[in-house]
Amino acid sequence: MDETEAIAANRANWDERADVHRRSEMYDVDAFLADPAAVSSVVRNDLSVLSAHLPETGITGRSLLHLQCHIGTDTLSWARLGAVDVHGLDLSPNSLRHAGRIARADGREITWVEGDARAASALIDRQFDVVVTSTGTILWLPDLAGWARSIHDLLAPGAVFMIRDDHPILGALEFEPWQITDDYLGGTGARTYTDSGSYTENSAGQITSTAVHEWRHGLGEVIGSLLDAGLRIEAVHELPYMDWRGFPGLVACPQGWTLQAGSPRIPLNFAVVARRPA
């Protein structure tokens, strides 16, 4: 299967996931909408990394682009925190349909853009104060060079970018610590498998577009692509928590999930903050 076919298969898979996730307890969209002060746990974790790189006013009044935004609850969370001119981009049109409905139910004007994050700068004709992406995003991209160039071009001079995502070591472990069973470094093509469910509860058997294609990207590739695109790296973090229960044995913590006390310490998330030079 070539790259175009793989991307199309992933789009079909995420179109179905959007329906599953909208009605899931994990996303709990109705409760999120019922509390206008609610902010997703993903965005709380993102902000804990990003806040040191923002002005004293924080995200308030800053224009923001959220790449690979899915059904928009995180995008809406940024708007609730005070971001303005908020845009969300995603490959899945059905995800964006849900995102639009959720934003309208909250009375928010958010601009939704359908497309591949690698071509985001060709789809959005403006620049932003902040660009963010997090939690299960870049493994859906075959390469990061165009992604990084788009981020550079979409940032205003002096503006900041943040990615926070599952640490690539977990992919090498196939989320089954403690034995390495798959590639850590990228460059060997797509990892292809079938899955009739998703990461939300009780989802097995709900998805008929079961083909999934993922691409490995080591931490060096992520950082190198941003540097090659002309961005300046301000911070790199390896974090002991993740937003979802990626494998058995994790225990709840304020940020989501972490390793049990006494377990070998490995990073579960990473974060990189970069800035476009003024």
C-alpha cells in the first residue's frame, strides 16, 4: 500500500473513531459542555509545559492554531482559557463535523480546517502567536519535514510552538513494557495493523475501517525537523505521565496515568517547545 492509500485508510478509521469518541465516557462531551469552566486534562498538561514560554498574560489574547485537533474538545479548551482567533486542523472531516457542533453548543467561533498537518501552511493563510499539537498525533504522519516547515511558516516571528506526545520509546515497546519488540527510529515505512476499536472504553468492534498505518518518529527526528525548519528549541522534557492508560500496570495520577512505585523509570511523554526567531 502506498502512502496516499495509507493516509486515506487512516482518514476512514478516524472518521469512525470520531463517532465512537463523541459518545464515549472518556471524552464525556456532554459533561464538558455543561461546565463552561471545564478544561480538558490534555490541555492542562500542555499548559503546564507551555506556560513558562508565554508572556505574563499567558494564553489570554493570543491567537492559536491546534494541529490534529480531532473532535475539538482540546481546541475549545484553549479558547476557554482565553486564546483568540482559534483554529483547529484535522485530516478527518467527520471529526471536524463533531468539533463544529461542540463549539457551536458552547457558543464559540472557532475556524475548522480539513487537511494534512504536513501541508497546514498551504491551507491556512495567516500566522499565529501559538501553535500546539499533542497526544497521539505525529505517529499518523509519514514524515516530519513538511510538518515542521508548516509550523515555522504558520508562526508569527517570535511566536511559540509546543508538541507533547507519547514518548516514542513506548512505540518501540509496543506499549507492553519491558521488552523492546519494534522500531524506535523511523525511516522503515509504515507499521500496519488492524483494530476494530479505539482507546476509549468499550470500543472494540465499533469500527469497520480497521486498517491502521503508523510511522515511528524518534525524539531526535522530532527535534531535528524543527531545527531544520529554522525554529529555535527552547525546552525538551521527558515526562513520567501520560494522558491515557497506555498499558496495564499504570496507576492514576493528577496528570492522568503514571508508573507504579518501584517500577523502572522510563519516560511516558515527551514535550518540545520551539520558537520562530523574531
